[in-house]
Amino acid sequence: MARARTPSLMRLFSVERVGLVVLAAAALLWPLFTPKVAHFYGTLSATYALVGLSLVILVGWTGQISLGHAAFLGFGCYIGAKLLNHNVPLLLAIPIIAAAGAGISLVLGVPSLRLRGVYLTITTLAFGVACQRYFFTRPQLRGSNAVEVPRKSLLGWSTQSDRGLYYAVLVVLSVALLLAWNIRRTDTGRVLFAIRDSEVAAAAMGIKIAPYKVGVFAASAAIAAIAGLFYGMLFRSTPGADQFGVLQSLFYLAMPVLGGAEAILGAVIGGSFLATGQPLVNLFDVRLYLVSSVALLLMLLSGQDGVVGMLHTARKTLADAIRGEPIRYGSFVPETVNAHLDRAPVVHVQITEPLPEGTVIRARLVRGGAHT
Amino acid sequence: MNKFLGYVISGLANGTIYALVALGVVITYRVSRVINLAQGATGVLAAFLFHYTLMGKFGMPVAIATVVAILFGAMLGAGVERFAVRPVRHRGALATLTVTTGVLLMFSELTVQIWGPNNPPIASVFSDHVVHIGNTGVTVHQLATAALVLLISGGLYLLLARTWFGAGVTAIAQDPGAARIVGLPVNGIITATWAIGGASAALAGLMYIHLNSLDQISLTFVLISSLVAAALGGFNSLPLAGAGGLAVGLIFSLSQGYASVAGIGELLVFVALLVVLAVRAGKPQLDVVAEF
């Protein structure tokens, strides 16, 4: 009996599910008990979480890196300011900006994603510099001075206060998270993971790779552009071109790395880290970007997939401690052990993670949990 | 005509520097299949150390400070490979690329954290004396930069084509597993190439800062110029990378000179990259970049 219950308990309290419920409750309730200044950072966290999500689906789902994502935020912010100032309702402005972001991404994605490898990274970097120096300095796009970004209501919900805006961003973020989570579970999601794990193998299975990669990049750009709109609304005016520069893009990349690129929840965690980091690092008089870059490097060197990955590892360790059967790198399928104990058992080993050099595979046969 | 020649000369002077950084990127890529995004930032860190600490604080003579700064660059390059890239190499291209991105951000932020965000005019080993060739003036520094880059390119070519070390580099580029089996010190050679990359980046940084003011934004421009140059040759060809560097320098200088619109050079470099990629995408791919 004990054997049957432990795994199902584990499934019930899976990291993602428990985390999700706790996080959702916390996200809804905390603004009611906190002072106003916290609402600002809360809204910034939610906006960064959108940016984080856009990078998680790009990095975690296709294995590509963008070093120009801040430029998409910039386009979202500047176009959004124009739309809202022309009295376009917020609910309509969001899809328009998403479409604009996706459209711009095609210019980069189509030439560079047809090539395998790092070309997207370099193209996005060049795009980021071109935006920062050229597009965002055109008076037609930003105007020569900062433009006010009006805080329009979302479906009658006022966003005038930071708390109101927070809930509006939270709604958009939840919709985006839900969509992403659903795509992950469909065939499309599985195709994406197949591509990320091995393009050659995926191509051999008849998957056309480029359209998927271009599509994910477009979705990622659309989300980033929406985040840019809310970024502008949060600050009530359009920031200068250097706020959407390459350094910001590098900084944003810390979100999927620190939060975890494998799980969607990583975006929320990474975004909250970076958004609340500024008041913290001010205490020590160091630059936020320096701290985040060091954190990024330490996380990568630790070999963990962000905070979410750490939680997973912790849960695995706990489960191993309870069940006493550490299986690190793969699954063992003992076919004949239980049926014919007199014969030598046949064990199939499937190694699912790349092994570091010099790894020793040890197999210890342990009888199943129920000691009959 | 004079104006044109002037733009060409200043474009080529910057172009040789992009070419030098691009050579470093290509040479490290060939052995380790890692694109070192931190290349430009290594150069800046070395150049600021040279200016503020070695010359400013310790009052070293220029020549000695230059040598020390270049050695420092080599140490940085080797250190990045040994302590940041090698530990994550087995996890694939995504991990190594993210690591070098992190190093880029860290170096660039360290520079600002330690020395502040101002852009100093930095001394050069060579004088700013103007030499007249025909009707156009060229500074000794510009000439010396071009000559140095040519010299280094020639030296690198000889090193790669004629020596035991170069044979090792080629062997590792073709098949690191086989290279290890025949007894080559693969890790040592990889670290050494990263040291060469770091040293050339430091030299490029010293030369560049004397010609241009350098803040974090123009640093990213140096980086992107050299990466575009390297991408022209598919990260594999040293001559193409060098030519790409010169081309980027020329595009930038001519467009900036004639169009006089802020940021037009950056835009054109971006467009040029898109065109090159579109052309390359039509050809069969010989190099496997992501899967190593």
C-alpha cells in the first residue's frame, strides 16, 4: 500500500502545481496589505514576468537566444503610446501591438532561422543596436521628447493607480501563461521539444524545422511588445532609446536563466527577481546588471535550470530519500526481474541527459518498494 | 575627393580593429565551437586597466603598460575559457553562448563599476603626428594600427599554417575526439587559443579607444561589427573575417560621413548582415554550428 500511495502523493504535490496555487493566491492578495511603493515594483515584476515568458518560450522551447529583445519592448512602448494617445482602447491596442511585434520579428527570423545555429543571436544583436541607435532615435517613432502614455482602463477596470495597473497586467500575464502552458502540452509543444533536443533527428522525422522556430520567435516578440506597452504605462511616459538597448537585452536574458527555462513558472520567478532587485542592490551601491550577470554565471556553472530546476532537484532528492532509490540519469526497465528471479535480469538503460566525461554508470538492483 | 579619402582612411583604421577582434572570434570558434561574445568587452576591460590603473595609478611608461595590458587580456581570455566555458561545454551550444553573454555583461558592467561611465581619451604608444599622403592626412597611430593588424594577421597565419600548434588547432577543429586519441593536449590548445583571442582583443581595445571614445553602447557596436565580420565567413574563414571587418568599417564611416543621420551606420550594418544571411541560407550548409 505504501508503495502505491507515495508516487500519487508526489504527483499531487508536484512542484509546479503547488507552486502555482501558492503563487496565484499570493499574486492576488498581496497588494491589499502593502503600501503603494510596493505596488510599483509588483507591476514591474508582472511586466518583467511577461518579458521572462517571452524569453522562456524562445530559449527553453527552441534553444535559441535573442540579444535584442529589449528592442521589441521598445517598439511596443512607442507604438503603444501613439495608439493610446489616439484614443484606441487598451483591449484593442494589445492585439495590434502583438501583431506589430510579431511582424517585425519576421524580418529577423526568416533569414536567420533558416540557418542552423547561432545566427539568430547575432542578427538580434545587430537588430538591437540598429533599433537603439537608429529606429528609436527617429522623431517619427518616439518623438524628440518623452511622450505621455495615458493609463487607459482595461474593460472598465481603472489602471490609474499602480495597484489597478498591477491587476490589469496580471490578467494579461495569466492569459499568456495559460496559452503557453497549453501549447506546451499539445503536439506543437512536443514538436518544439524534439527540435530543441536535436534538429537532425526532428528533420529526419519529417518535421519542417524553420516554420516552428520562426513561429515561436514571432510569439516571443509579440509577448515582449505587449510587455513594452505596460512598461510605458507604468512609467507614464516613453523612456529614451537607451532604456531599450542591447544592455537591457543582456540583462533580460538573466530571467530565464535564473528562473528556469524549462518551466513556464521560471519566467515569473526570474521576472520578480530582477524587478525587485533594484531597491535591494541600491543598499550596497553596486550595479544591478553586474549583480544579475554574476548571478547568471553562477547559476549556469551550478548546472541547475534556475530556481524551478533547483526545486525539482530538491523534490527529487526528497523523493529519493523517502523511496531510497536514486536514479540519476535515466530509467531502468527491469523486464524479467519480478517474473523469473532465477534468471539473470535483463535491464534496459536509456540515458536521457548528456553525461559529463568520466561518468561511471553503476547499477544496483533493488527490489520493488513493496517488500513481499 | 579629399573628403572621400578621409572617410575611407578612418573607415579602414576602424575596420582593421574590427578585423582584429573578428580574427580572435574566428580562431577561438574554430577550436572550441564557442562564439566568444565577451571578446570586445575583454578588450575594453584591458584598455581601461591600461589607462587608469597602469598609467594613471602606477605611472608606468606607455610601452610597458601596453605589454602588461595585452598579457592581462590573454589571461582574461584563458580564464574565461577555463573557468566559465569549459565547465558548461558538455551541455551544448546554448549553455556556452549564454555563458559568454553573461561574461560580456559582467565585464562591461565591471568596467563601469570600477572606473565610472566616462569615456577617457586614452594614450597611445604611437604619436598623433599627421603624415600627409597626397592631399589627405593620416595620423601615425592610424598607420601603425593598420600595420600592426597586418603584422598580427601574418603572424597568426604563420602560426596556424606552419607550426605544430597550428596543426593541433586544425586537428581539433576537424575532430576533437580524434585529436585527443593521437595525444594532443586538446584542452591546453583550446585555452591557448582563447588566450590569443584575449590578447588580440586587448590590443584592439587599446587601439580603438585612442581613435574613438568608448562607452558601453559603442562597445556593443565594436562587438557587433566584429561578429558580423566573423559571420561573413561562417565563423570559419580568417581571410573572410578580416575582409568583413574592413567592409564594416568602410560602410560605417562612409554612411556616417555622407548621410550624417544618427545611427545610419548601425542600420546599414544590420541590413548588410540580413542580406549576407539570406544569401547564405540559399547555399547548402557545410558547417554545423549548433551541434558540437
